[in-house]
Amino acid sequence: MSGYIPEHSLQPGIPLLANERYFLILDFHFVPAQPSPRKPNQPYIMITRRQFLGISTFAAGAALLPAPLKALMMQSDRFRPLRGDVGIYVNRGGTIAWLNNRDALAVVDTQYPDTAMDCLNGLHRQNERMIDAVLITHHHGDHTGGNGVFRPYTRQILSHANVPALQRAAAERQGSLDRQVYPDHVYRKSYKMEAGGETIHLRHYGAAHTGGDSVIAFERANVVHMGDLMFNGLYPLIDVDGGASVSGWIHTLKTVAGDFGSDTIYVFGHAGGGSEITGSSRDLDAFRAYLEALHAYVASGMEAGKSLDELKTADKLPGFESMHGAGTFLSLPANVDATWRDLTRRPD
Ligand SMILES: [Zn+2]
């Protein structure tokens, strides 16, 4: 979707200025004094795209709209239902997924403090129950920066067991220790929780994007959040210092695609160049093919005695000309550099 801005979304732990198209939300902060239980028989409002388009025809006169309608307008292009009671919230930072029904409220990832507040406000307008769980796909700041915003309104923050230490180590490197809110429940291999008729299944497939990635499946809705195991159409961040493994990542994507059906909707941490933020196993296969080509390019270059600097001069990998970058941070040279460091540290 065109409003997705990877250039502004991927610096872990660094708060970024809001893009101007989001300024409207910043003076609209609903902060409940205390988490309040849902009122009996309270309606659950989930605006549809069609409803949003209807409302948006009044956009020119938005300032004159009654507050509730204005609120729906502001949240509707960020909250997108996917299937069943599951949907996503898209803003800066890694994509947030949510489960929202009469008996459950759960969130996957928390972006940054300001966008987490906007997300929390939108969810509270629909469902005032305490959040059953905030689930974290991995430790990066654009996925955990809003943990502190959700903390008072959730029963638990859950992640893979490696996340708290990785989050602390990254925060030490970035000088942001005082801003961290860590998961309070962790698991190692696999963890299932039941919530509102939905089964949420967290699985760790080994080192990949980081050393603590979770694939989080809403099994009934058949929606799977991949976290940053998926950068759709975009050169990924390969966090070697945070425990990444390119070969592990390739293995994970292959295994995940086999573990779920052809009808599964996958949610991606990031997308670039007009690529979608959700998709199918075909997108997993395409991104895996890029990682395989990257791994082969660096490994065969090493074997042929080429230097890292020589390998970093490549502009594109053959067959993957359509991959998009974002600055030097998300680029082919950065990917080659990380893969070199990965292979040097852990030959395979
Ligand atoms: Zn990440």
C-alpha cells in the first residue's frame, strides 16, 4: 500500500519525527486513567474499507465533522481487518497485528510510543477490556518501542526467551536502557494460548532475522504474523550482532511455508517499493529465494578469494533487480556485509 514508508520505519530504537500525513492523530490522545472492563453488550465497531471510503468523501470538511466520525476517519486507514477477528495496524515501525472480539483482545508488536498510543486508542474505542496479551515477534526498537504504552493495559507481554537479553544488549549499544520495557513472560520452542475462541500459537524456528524471532499464528483466523522474518520486496536488516543467521533464516522460511496451508494470510514486518504488507506463501518463497541468492553470492565469492569490498560493489543480484532499498541501512551492500560477518563467524 502506498502509504507505507519503510524509510522512516526501520531504525531500531531511534524515535523518528512523524510524517506529516500522521499529524492529525497527535493531538488525539485518549488515555484512560485506569484500565476499565468492557461494558456488557457493548458494540464492537470495526469500520470497513467501504465505510471508510464513504466517510472520506467528506475529507475536505473533516474539521467540521463530529468528533466520533473524525476519530473513525483517522483510525480507519491504519486499522485494517484481515480475516475473522484479526487485523493489522499500519503506521511507522513494524506492522502491528490485533485480535479483537467480545472475549479477547491481543496485540502483536508495539512499534513506537506515539504510534502505540494511537493503536491503543483505536482498540479502546472498540473494546475496553484489559488486553489479554501483547506478543512480541523480536526485540528491535521498531517492534518493542511502544511496550511501555501498552504495559498498564495488558495482563502480560510475551516473547521468545532470548528477547529480553537481546533487547537489553541493543539498548546498551544505543544508550536507550532507560526507555526499555521488557517482556514479562517468555517461552523457548512453542507456546499456545487460548483467547476468545482463537488459538494463538507462538513458534521459534531458530536464529534468523535475530536470535529471538517468533512466528505468531492466529490459528482459527489462519493469519500468521512473520515479524521481520519477512521484508516484502525490500532489502532486509540482517542483525548479526543480535544473533541473526542467513542460513537459519532460509531454513525458517522454508519450514514456515510448509507448516501452514495455502490459504494462510501472512503479515509482514515491513514492505517496500509498493509491495504489500500482507501476502501468501508465494511471497515467503520469493524472499527466501533472495536470501538464498545472497548467501550463494557471498559464499562463492569468498571461496573464489574475493574481498568483502569487491563483493560489496554489486549493484543488484541477478534475478532480484526489483528489490528496493532504504538508504545504506537496507541495501545490498549492507546485506553482503552482514552475510560476510555471519559466514565468517559461523561457517556453514
Ligand atoms: Zn527487526
